[in-house]
Amino acid sequence: MKAYMWEIVRQKWVLLCIILVLLLVNLAFGIVYSSYQLPALAEAQTKWSDLRRKAATAGQVDATALYKQASADLDTLKARIPEKRHYARVLGDLYEAAATSAVEVGTVSYKPLQGKEEPLLSYQLSFSVTGGYAAVKSYLADLQNNPELIVIDMVAFSKNDLFVEKVTMELRITVYLREWT
């Protein structure tokens, strides 16, 4: 029986060495897992639980601080709404942004609307701009970063000629204005 075992070891020594190496690698991974990864996982779970607990309690602000923050936010919003007499300047800013972005503005049509709850006037403007894709995108970014209260209601892109790099962007925006104060 012993001779038979030695014969198997002699013929299959490469396979037995591979099995031995795999067992040693498996043992090393088990040691790393139990000594390093399990404690790190427990620590990460503790941190996550602490952060979750802090996030849950962070939303609980006293009413006075919440009121002060809301009042400051409303004042900031009111400061962004220009007076009605500055409507021409706001339109000029839209045209200036178009010139800066190197786009051509088409016909502008507007429809005045009266606000229901607040003494705000709103003008809904519809127009198109034409230019290269990067220029049109730049103009849209300028509209989004406008300091006045301008809301972009609708954007539609179209391209008529496949061989010319010219894009048309149809826009519908709403400009909000305050009554004279």
C-alpha cells in the first residue's frame, strides 16, 4: 500500500504541488479576511450608522432658525426679481448674451401674464436662436446663470442641414418682474 502511494506521488507530483500551493493561498486569504477585512467592515458599518444617525438629526432645526433662513431666502429671491421698468434692460441682457455666445436671435414674441398670488408680472417669451452647437449650448448656459428670475419653460433643438454645423434652438422662457415700488 505504501509503495502504491509513493507511486501516485511520483507520477502526480506536479498536480499535488499545485494543490498544496492553492491550499496555502486559500489559508493566506482566510487569515487576511479574518484579521483585516472583518474589522474594517465592522468599522465601516459603525461609521455609516453614525453618519446616518447624524443625517437624521441634522434636519431637526428649531423653528426660529428655520424662519430666519426662510426669510433670508425670500429676500434673496425678491432681490433677483427686477422691477417692471427694467424689462427693456432684461431683454437687452438676453440679446447681449446672444451676441457674446455668437448666436443669431430670431423673432421674439411675448405674452404678458399677471401673477395670481404675488404682485408679480410675468412675460412669457418665445424665440429661436441659431448658431453652432457649442454657441447655442453656451447661450443656454448664460440663460441659466442669469442673475434675474428667468425660468426656462421649454427647449427644443433642430438641425435642418446635415452638412452644415448649424443648430436651431427654440426657447420659451418666463421673465418675472415686480410692480413699481
